[in-house]
Amino acid sequence: MIEVVDLTRTFRGAGGLFAQSDVRALRKVSLKVERGAALGLIGESGCGKTTLGRIVCGLETFDGGDLLIDNQSVKTLGDRARRKAFRKVQLIHQDPYSALNPTRDIAHALIDPLRIQAGLTRRDQAWVKRRAMELLSLVGLDPQETLYKFPHQLSGGQRQRVVIARALTVEPEALIADEAVSMIDVSLRLGVLHLLATLRRELNLAIVLITHDVAAARYVAHDGELAVIYKGEIVEQGKTDQIISRPVHPYTQALLSAVPVLRGLEVEGPDRYIPEPEVQDQGLEPVGCLFSTRCVFADEHCRGHHPDLSKWGDGDRLMACFKPQERRVVAVAVDATRQA
Amino acid sequence: MKSAPLRRPLSDSEIEVSIRGLSVSYQTSTGLYDAIHDLSLAIHRGSITAIIGESGSGKSTLAMAMLNSVTFPGQIRMGAIDYADVGDITGLSAESLRRFRGEHAAMVFQASQDTLNPLKRVGAQLLDMARSHGHRDRKAILREGSLLAERMSLPASRVMAAYQHELSGGMRQRVSMIFALALKPRVVLLDEPTTALDVLSQSHVLQIVRAIHEERHLTTVLITHDMGVVAELSDRVVVMYAGRIMEDAPSQDLLRAPRHPYAKALIRAIPRLTGPLDRAQALPGAPLELRQIPVVGCVFRDRCTLRQSICDEVTPVLREVVPGHRTACHLEVES
């Protein structure tokens, strides 16, 4: 459904204190998501995952490679056709607090795009109201109760559900959820993640979850794929459960190691290591592996040569590391250790 | 590593902060509502105490009250907050209170970028703060700031000369910790210190918090909604809901054997990296708004799966079930 091929995006350097050179947000990223599939894009702030999400939704341009929606390169499409293609791909923002107009009630947030949709599909006004109610129940909200509320009267989780309902007004084929739960209370996150998984199943939507929280990605893409991005480059990719239980790239391992261990319920994974703190970017483009400046396993070879994404093991697993090694870094549930 | 959980009653000399019968209320157009209701809590010297709860549980209000910084339309309606060697801060004069904040107890705010002046360099702001607390020795305070910066793996000279927009989220969070620690307070309150950070920066900030806590013999209070942060950092955890304490226990005990249905539900709702997917269950419903909080009965009953008629009629009392472990649930006491 969505395919990116060798996608590249470079931002001209703004004169911040620590980043005066150009920022290479994406370096030849290739990915593919089919309808009904789920993909988790994992990485830290600034790794390019948000840029990738915005490009795929048509909100950002790219300067190299290609983006295909339903096997059609968006570069070949005219304005009208491109708008139509991008309508199939909807973005869910991180911040449900600023994604809704505080002075308009939920009914308006949904009815405006639905009117346009009704015009496009030759449906009447009665449909608009009915559809708004339908969408609210679909995202797990009580339509009667929610429709005339204002955003400030809803919890973070409820607000994010409204944002999802609004994205569904245009009948998309894919949802790009950019840190869609990171600003919501932990207690309410699971509800929103379950909702995304349900929508994927029931509406056959492709879901791309962009996040730094691997556990969150697992609840949406447990039977899908994860792609780990570091400095605009995919460093590891494969089936979700494999990446979590047997990561081979040290960066993936660092990300998974950094997840807090629920002491009392869990014990540390046997190979867990506390990653190196972030290193200040010197503004120089490293010749070797981009992660070698922070990697505890890196040697001279890693610093002098750049590893390409290549196959690992059997199946569709990919990784870019000169010294790949499976490590079990994820915490183990206490009851599981007792059984073993 | 972690100190052993405290299982005996605290003697007065071990208590750094004692909150007694605290009620904080907000005046609204429809009446006066308690965001904190009759809350009592003794905080052990040298401990890291986590206060966990959802949005609207009153945890941030509690943190503000602990510095007597609740602003209109909120007010401390009842109760006392005693700090060791200071006394009840609800009775302090404005000038003593100003000195108390920063020199005795300091807070690191959630949106730390909003607490830094965008028009001033970090070093200049640090000097401003020191001057307002009567420090004349500019060199000493800058030295202390640089020392703290290095302690937090920040390039000291560059950070002191930087404007806040030139720093990343993780760096700003650490800079606001420098501000909180520069005047050498005994008590540090951290309000959601890692919420805006990604997982690697979070792990780094938590490491730093623990190290500095130990080096400086601090008493640390951590406000959070994330049980992972609690597990990683705190010795003890206080679970709040609708302005009341639902459960209070050593952190590992709470994670292993929570007693209150709310604490159980909070732990069950954590997305996990391993184990069966259906082990994690979303917490149903939404947190109560201030004006929805019932006056009589258990405040959690609307979201509780074990609700019985007694929960509607009688307000449960927070009581000790095993030494060092308090909970406020009728059904727990009966079982």
C-alpha cells in the first residue's frame, strides 16, 4: 500500500549551538507496508522517524528516492491525483491537546471533514450526522455523551480517540500514528493501542506506529514488523517478537535495555547493559557506522567503515552491524523465571 | 543500590517532611472542591518517595502544596506541612517562604523548557537566582553550576553560555535540575522529570537523579504517572486517586503484591515487552474530574470491578495492612 524506496531528506542547517551543519534526517530508507499490516518505527527523538511519517502523509517533501502509494509514484501524479492519494494516508499527531480546536465542540471537529466527504461521495446531510455518531462509537466513545463536549472536557485518552475518529472521516487506508500515546497517562495508553489494533483488523487499515516505546509498538504490531531507525537510517528490521526477544544490533539492544525493569514483577534480562549516555554531536559526518560513537562494542573497523543493511538469520530479518550478536536484554517476568 | 524498605514506624528524627490532614481546594463557579482531601503522609529522610496517579489525581497539586505554592483559585484549606528544622511551612511569611523554596526544598518542573527564560543565557539566570537568595560570590555559584553540569554529563562551559532553545529536551531537563540543586536544598521535588523524554534520555536522567540523591543525601519526592519510573528509582510509592491516598507501600512490594484494586489496575495497564499480550488490560473509564468526586464512599468505586454496596455508603479509611504498607479499601480489609 505504502512503499518508500531509498528515501532521503536533508534539512539545511539552522544555527543551533550544537547542530550547525546540515541535518540528514533520512538516509536511503526503504520500507513497505501492505493494507492491514502493522509496522512500528522505533527510534529516539531526532532519528528521522517523524520526518518519515510526515513524508508518507504528504506533509513533507523528500529530496531523494521515491514514495509509492498503491504502487504509484507520487512524483508522477498531478496535484489532484496526489491529494487523492494522500487522503488515503492519515496522520495521528502526538499531542491530542493541540490537535483539536479548543473553541469548537467534538461534533464540529467531525462534521466539517464529513461534509466535504459527503460532497465528494454524493451523500446527504443526514449521513453526516449519522456517520459522526458511528465513528465515535467505533473509537470507543459514547456518541450521545461526547458529541457536544469541548476538547477540555475530555481526558487525554478520549481526546486521542476523537482525533482518530476525525482521521477516519475521510475513509483512509492507512493511519500513521506519531507517538500517539506518549502524552497520554500510562493507565489509558493500552486502551488507545488496543483501539488501533482493532481498527487495523476491522477496517483492514495499515498502521504505522512511530514511537520510542517498543512496548507500545508491540501491542499494535505484535504480528507485524519493527524497523529501528538511528540517525535517519534503518539499523535493524524484522518481525516484532524476534526484534524484542533476540535483537542483534547494539542500538536496538540499548533501546530495549533502557526500558525500566518493573522490579518485583520482573528481573533484568541476562544480557542487559546500560547504554552510553548521548554524545554531543560534533557536527562531523562520521565515515563509519553512525552508532559507533556510542556503541560499547565498536572497534576501529566500525569507526572506519559503514555497515550496509543486510540479511540476518533466516526469514526477512535485516540488520546493519559488523558485529551482530543476539542478546537477551529485555526484562523477564518473575513468574516466567520460576517456571524455567 | 536501593536501601531496604522501612518496615517499622518512623521516629520523629527520621522524618524529613510530615504532611498532616492536608486539604487543598479549588474555588470554582459551582463551589469549593477538594483536589487534595485530608491527606497525611510522612516522608522518610534520605528516601526516594514516588507519588503516582493519573492526570487529575492531585499529585501535582500535592507537590505545589509541599512548597506552599498553590495559586489562586486553589488554596491550602486545612492541615500542616512540617519540614524538619523549619516547622510548618503553611505559616511562613512570604519572605521566609521565598528563602525556603530553593534553599531548603526545590522543585524540578515537568515542562522544564517553560521554566527557563528564553532571552537569557543559562549562566546569567543561575546568577540571578543566586543573587535573589543573597549569594554574593558569583564565582562560587558558577563553579557549583559547572560542577553539577559535569556531573550530569553536560559540557559545562557551553551550557552556561547557551540559551534554552539551543538545548535538547534531555539537556533542558538536566539544566533545570542544576537550578534546583544549585542552592543545595535538602528536599528535591521532581514533577514528571522524564515524561517528555525518550527512553534512552529517560534512563540517563533517572541514573543521574539516583546518583545525585545519594551523593548529596537528599530526600527526593518524585511525581509520576509511570510505574516504570517508580520501579526504576523509588524506595516507596504512594498511589493517589481523586486527591486521596489509595495505597502506600515499598515500591517492590507494591509491584509484587498490590492490594488496592486501583493499584492492581494501574499495574495491569502497563504495556509490557514480554509475556502474553492479554496480560495487560486497559484501565476502564476515565479519571474523575474535581466536581465529580463523591463526598461519601470510595472515590474509585465507579471504575472498580469489585464494587459492593459498602463502597457507596462508607468512606474507606487508609490503614496499615502489614507494617509499612497502607491501603484504603473495604474489601482488602475484609479478605
